[in-house]
Amino acid sequence: MNILIIHGPNLNMLGIREPEIYGTLTLDDINHDILEYTKEKGFQVKFFQSNHEGAIIDFIHENYHWAHGIVINPGALTHYSYALRDAISSVGVPTVEVHLSDIQTRESFRKISVIAPACIRQISGLGKESYLRGVDALSERW
Ligand code: DQA
């Protein structure tokens, strides 16, 4: 199974960024643990992080033929990017939306995900584990 792991805006700042909310792991730490986990399962992964909506959309367009599933943490794009939602719907690859923090218990603008309707599941509030459970959700459908 081939999986795209996509991280949206500001997730390159993990470790520095509001550690009381997002924890102290860096993005490299998280990607390392995802790689270990998926290797054990025999899955192939490609990682991508961008602070730019269009770059994430381009990455999805360029890689969807390869991918059987996508795990995406869209960052703040979650709450307003209809373009990203359309990109996910356009390629028809099963996608799981994940978040480190619990978006339902934070500011009211975070409770809305415009991405969720294009995804098979949303997993939120488990820190790094959200990504691993995202991989599990894809593998259950595989
Ligand atoms: C986030 C939650 C978003 O609301 C926020 O904008 C992020 C990170 C999370 O992983 O908890 O950038 O997606």
C-alpha cells in the first residue's frame, strides 16, 4: 500500500510552536515514527509539508496515481480551504484528515472542517498517534 503523508502550514514549526498544545516532537520526529510504523506494515510512504495551499494541491495532483491512500493534517487550511477539499475529491483517493490537537475543544473557528466531507475519517486530539491511527484507518479499507 502506498500512502501520502501531507502536513499543511506551520507544521514545520512543531517542537517550537505552542508546545502546550502541539507537544514537543518535531515534524522530523513524527515523520520518523510514521516511517517506522508503516515499514513494519510493509507500506510505502511519501512525505510532504508546505506552507502553501497551491503547493499541497500540486503535490496531490502529481502523486495521486501512485497513492492508495492519503493521511493529511491540513493545519489551518482545514477550516477554510475549499480548494484543498476539491483537490481531495478530484483525485478520489481515500483520505483521512488528522490533527494533533482536539479541534472540537478549541476556538470555535477550529470546530469547522471544510475538508472533512471529502475524507473517509477525521482523527483529532491524539498527538502523533493521530497520524498512526490514520494509517490504520486506510489499511482497514485496503
Ligand atoms: C492542527 C489544528 C489546526 O486548527 C491548526 O491550524 C493547525 C494544527 C492540529 O494538528 O491540531 O495548524 O491541524
